[in-house]
Amino acid sequence: MRLAKNALIIALVTLAMVFAVSAQTLRSPDDNRNLAPTVGSGAAAGGTTGLFTVIDGSTLRKGEYSFSIAYSNFDRDPGNVDLTEVPISFNIGLSDHLELFFNTQAWKGIKVNNPQNLSSFYLPNSQLPLGTQPAAIVLAPGTGGAFFNRAVFRPAGMPFAAYPYTGSSAGNYGLQFPPYFSGPIFGFAANTLATLGPPRAGGAADNFPGVGSPYGSILPGIVLTTTTITDNAGRIPVTVTVPQVFSAAPSYLPDAPFINRRYGTSSFTTMTAGAKWRFTGPNNPFGIGIVPFYRWYLDTASDNAGFNQMQRGASPGGNRGDIGLILFADARVAKWANVSGNLGYIKNSSVKGNFPTGTFTLLDRPDEFQYGVGVDFPVNQYFQPILEYRQTIYTGGRTPNAFENDPLDVLAGVRIYPKRWFGFGFAYRYHANQQEAGDSVFNSSIFRQDRTSNLQNVVPLVFGGAGQDPNPVLVTLPADTFTGSLTSFFRNSTDPHGYIAQFFIGRRNARELPPVQRPFADVTAVNLDSVKVVLPCAPGLRSKSGGCSDDQTVAVKTDVNNPDNSPLVYQYSVSGGRIVGSGANVNWDLSGVKPGTYTITSAVDNGCGFCGKTQTKTITVETCSDCIQPCSCPSLSVSGPSGQTPIGGSMTFTANLSGGTQDRATYRWTVSSGTITSGQGTSAITVATTDAMAGQTVTATVEVGGLCADCTGNTGSASGDIATPPPPKQIQKTDEIGNAKPDDIKNRIQNLNLTVQGEPNSSGIIRVSGPAKDRAKQITAVNKALDFLARQGLDKTRYRVVDGGDAPAVSIEFYFVPAGVTAPF
């Protein structure tokens, strides 16, 4: 697996070098600042461009790369641990914004000065310097008994056990034997000793009976001091040893949580690969971006060899590796000073180990929140002093750490660049928050003499002698808690600080060539085709003289003295308006400016910048002095009433003006007949008519005044007709029959009744003529028919039967008499 990972790293580096070709953006030769990789030990991932531990905002340009090797020494707590690392790294620029980096620890040495304060020295295969297995607070061994799943006091002298510990003897827990054994106390068979494990599932970290802390993990709680107490509960008073100053939670060093050697070394066990991505441009004085990276470990607790390396302090051994993201920003506050800042978060993976019953989590490692600030001073291209301030804060869900310390380092150093592509770095690292005796952090809720109901103690006991109860006497600890100084438990380092020495070498792109000094090109004259611009009249007005043009553009011509005939860039600066075009001949557009005085300045650049003389000219913008209101003739049309006007009704006539100037128009109306009742002087009039005007035509004529003097066609007419009276009403003969039968007469009367009913107050006449005898019969038949129809609803009062006198033959005539008409018979 290690060979495969190394081959993958080599392949990635080779691929990056293949794609990294010529540079894109060259640095200025006047910039004193040079680039080097971070060392990174004891802090963030090293290898990317930056200071000693703080990442700055610069990136290698496309095609640039660096190799670095460093020697770094620093102290960490708990345990007063002195670490020495030799990190090596490689980084390469893929573009002006992106670089890749790789870092590993070529060698690592770790010296533990105060092993008593680290739980890893309390593991079954560990010993404190005195050569004995120290006392500890552990989860009760076994799967049963009165103390199952509870914390117990494991006295000193536990038998040695090899990793992974499961099945090894847990010792007799201070009970004298034979014939008494520790097994039955913890649920094992009679006449047996308790054994360690097996592990069982817990929370974020699993439980390791007889080995690990009751808080979970394979690391036990530590006992710093013990005392003796006398118990009188049995038949004979018994004096026993009990813990006095202890922690039920483990105490571990996050960088090497399982170390159990006073001094251990390792090499090439931790690898880091990542990228640095700058968001802003390469020449922007503000650099902002991110550094994502992945950190993995070649030694894990999956086998005895891997765990042995971890107990030598090789690495934390997170199985899945760690993922980190750092936000960086820097500012070039001066040519000789830069300020850089970092904020980062690393999600650390848990440590897992293989056991006969499965895979279990040995430790839930804390995540890391990191911040740092650095200032560097590139006083020249060879010498760069550096100051840094950074801290790592352990956070997130994790196995509790009784002596947890968030290391705070202050670094002061210098980098020396004999050439821009290689150099040396030296720095002193000050550990600002080393753990010391009396530090208040050690009186936290985790580190104390625990008296909670979750902590019971099986203490080493003697038995009362012959005839006494063979069961062990369980002693309850006194209720008082430990307070006071921890001076006797912490060994202050005589030198908690450290240092860094670094050498780096690589490739840097050539800097920009210094600008060629050319003779200045001078502007000798600026020629304007006009020194005055007259603004046009406002909308709706015009110049009476026609002298105010809408053209507000001035032609500009620049004359130049160019000694070496080099290509020129022309630049124009105006106090109003805008320049249209480029080169020596341009137009100055003054559209939209207000009246006043405006200037134009012309300059040229022949390669040295706008270094030569400039020329300025002034122009005056004025308003037009003879703007008048333009006059145009509108069109006139006159409309009258549509259709005929009823007799005696009113007629409306309207004058319609369209286009032209009509804001001062006046109206004078005349009519051929009738009377103007309203609207005289306006564009519409009302004319009243009389009954005597029935059938006549009325003509209205309007004369429009107030128009332009030269306007014609300022009069118009329209006519309207008045309805004619209807003809007078007359009696109408609707039907006539001869000698008829009764039913025929009824039908003829019903037909006449339809017309009579249709007009109120009208009536009907039935006139019968003929010989006297026949006429009398028909008159009788008609009256009978009316009577019959009256019974069916006919209004007989509206009918009259008239004797028409003698006639050669019978004739029955039916007449309709309109309302108001007098019948002649």
C-alpha cells in the first residue's frame, strides 16, 4: 500500500510538470519580494507558497516550482513533548492562479519529558520510567458483574499485555491469591483472573473493557497520586490504596495520541497533497484564495506493526485521512511590507483498529480550527524578515482530553535569497501557552477527583485472615475533593520553545525587462476648428436667423514632436463632453453639456508613459440668442350631425384642427337658419331648430382666427337636414266582401281587429250596402258576429255597423279609423 501511494504521488507530480509550460505573467524587476514554500510543521499543511507557517496570497507562476527541506523543532502539551521534524515538500505552478503541492515528514523524532501525564503510557504494553505498570482509571473488564460498564480503579502492577490486548490477563486488581481471584468480581468464572476486552460498540469511540477510559477510546484515565485509607466495614479493619488525584477521562497528545516511548523516531509516515488557488489577479495588491488539501497516514492500527509505529509517535493514524480547507488573504501595504492572514478547518478522521471480534474505533480525534497572521518585510531582494502569530484550536466532537492544550506559537525569523530561485530560512518559535503547574485549565470539569455515581472503585485490599468473609471488601472513596497546586504533577520544560531551519531551491521565471528609456515625445499644439459652440434651440423653438446649428462637434488636431519616430499613443482629457475616435485627429463631442467654458488637454506616450509636454485649449459653449416659436398652418375640417335631426331638435357642429400651430386659435360661427344656443367662440356649437324648419337644411360656417399670418383655408362649413312632417292620418278600407256567410264575416272582423288592437283609441267601421232585404240580413249577420266575438274578448265598443244604403248588390266594407280621424259616414 505504501509503495502504491508513493507511485501515485510521483505520477501526479510528473503530470503537473508536463502541463506546466511557459509563464503567463512576468513579475516586475522592481519587486523585492521572493517566494518560498511554507515549512508547516506543528501547524498547517506545509509545502505551498507562504511564510514559515502562514500561507500568503502569492502563487508560483505557470512553469515555476520549488523543492524544500527543513529542520523544525517545537514543544507540545500535554506531556511536555519535544518534537523534531524534517519536512520535505515540492510545489509547482500550473497557472498564475493555481499551484499544486506535496509534503511529507522525511524524519520525525519525539521525546516525552513528562509521560505520567499521557494516557498512552498507561496502556497494557507500556510502562512508566520506574519500570512498573502504573495505576489507571479504566472501564471494568468483562461482560458482567457488579461493575459492568462502570469505571474502576486499576491498581499499579497490571501484567504486561501485547496489542491488541483482548484476552490477556487483567491481573488480580490487588486481591491476594490464591485462593482469591479477580475474575468473579467482574463476571468471570470462579478461580479465574479477569481478562481484557473484548471491545464493544460505544459512541464516537468504542469501549475497551479493562483497557480504556469509561468515556470511550482505548486510552485509560490517568492516576497521578494515590493515598491509603482504612475501612472498618469488615470484621477486621483494612488499609487499602485508593486514587487521590486522577482523571476518569484520558489525556493525550493529538499529534501522537498513542506514543508510549520516552523517545521514538519514524520516517515518511505522514503525507499531504493539495492545491493553492488565488482568486485575484497576479499583480493585484490584494491576494485572496483557498488551499484545499488531503492528509493521510501510512501507519494505522489495522495491524500490530502499524500500531507499534503509532506508539513510537509516527502519526495519529487516522484511517481515512484528514481533509482541510484554508482561506488565505494578504495585502501589499507597501513595497517593503506585506500582511497575510489564514483561517482554516481540518476535519480529522477517527483511529480504527482490527480486533478478533471486528473493527473498532480506538480514538475519536478532534478537528482543528487554525488561524494565523504573518507580516514580512522584503527590504530588498536578498533579505526578508518575518513575524508570525498562529494557533491551533481543537474542536468538534472528540474523545475528552483531560489536559487538552491549544498550542499558540509566535515565530520570528528571516529568509535569505542569494538568488531569487533558492535561499535559506531561519526562525525562532516561541510556545506562548505551555502547560505549567498551577494553570487553571487543569481544574476543569474533566480533570478532577471524580465523585459522580458513574465512578466506582475496586481498590487493592487485604483480607481479614482465617475465618473471615472471602469476598473482597469494597472501599468507598472519601467525599473530599482535591484542590490546590499541581506542581508535583507537571514538569516544566527548561526550553518549551523551538526553531526552524529551511533550505529551498527551484525555478523562477525571468522578470520583466526594465523599460527602455526613450526621448520624450511632446505635444506642440492642439488645433480646434472652432473655439465657440452655440447650443441649438430648445425643442419646439427655432433660430430666427438660422445660425444656431445642431452640430456640437469640434474637430481636434494634435501636433507632436516625436524625435525617434516611435509609435505613439494619444490621450485626451476633457472637462466636459467626450472624445470620439483615436490618434492625432479626433472629434470633441459637446452634446448635452451646459453653457460654460471647457478645456481639452492632449498628451502622447512613446513607450515611457505620458512623459512629454502636454497642451491645453479652451472652448466656450453658449446658448442660441434668437430662438423663436415656429409657426405652421393647421388643417381645418367641419363636421355636422349625422342623419336627420328631429323636428324642433338641436344640431351640433364641430370644427377640427389638425397639425400646425393652433394654440392661439379662435372660432367665429354663423348659421343659415336656427339659433346658436351654446359654443360660440369654441370649436363646437349647438344650434336650436323650430317646427317651422321641418324639412329644411341648416348650414354652419366657422372662421378660425389666431393662426399664422400666411395661413389660408381658415374657413369651413358643414350642413345638416331636419326631418319632414309625416302625412295626415286617413280612414283606410282594409277589406270588402259580398253576400257572405257568418263564419266568413267573423274571419274578416278578426282580421280588422288585429289592426285596431295595434293602435290605441282607433276604431273599426263595417259598412253594409245592397238591396234592402238582403242588406238587412247582412247587417243582422254582422251584429251577431260582433256579439259572438265580444263573448270571446273583442271590444265591441270600438266597432260601429253602418247602413250604406241601397246598391245593386250586397257589399260589406271593412274600415280602419285611426285615432283622431273622423269617419265620413
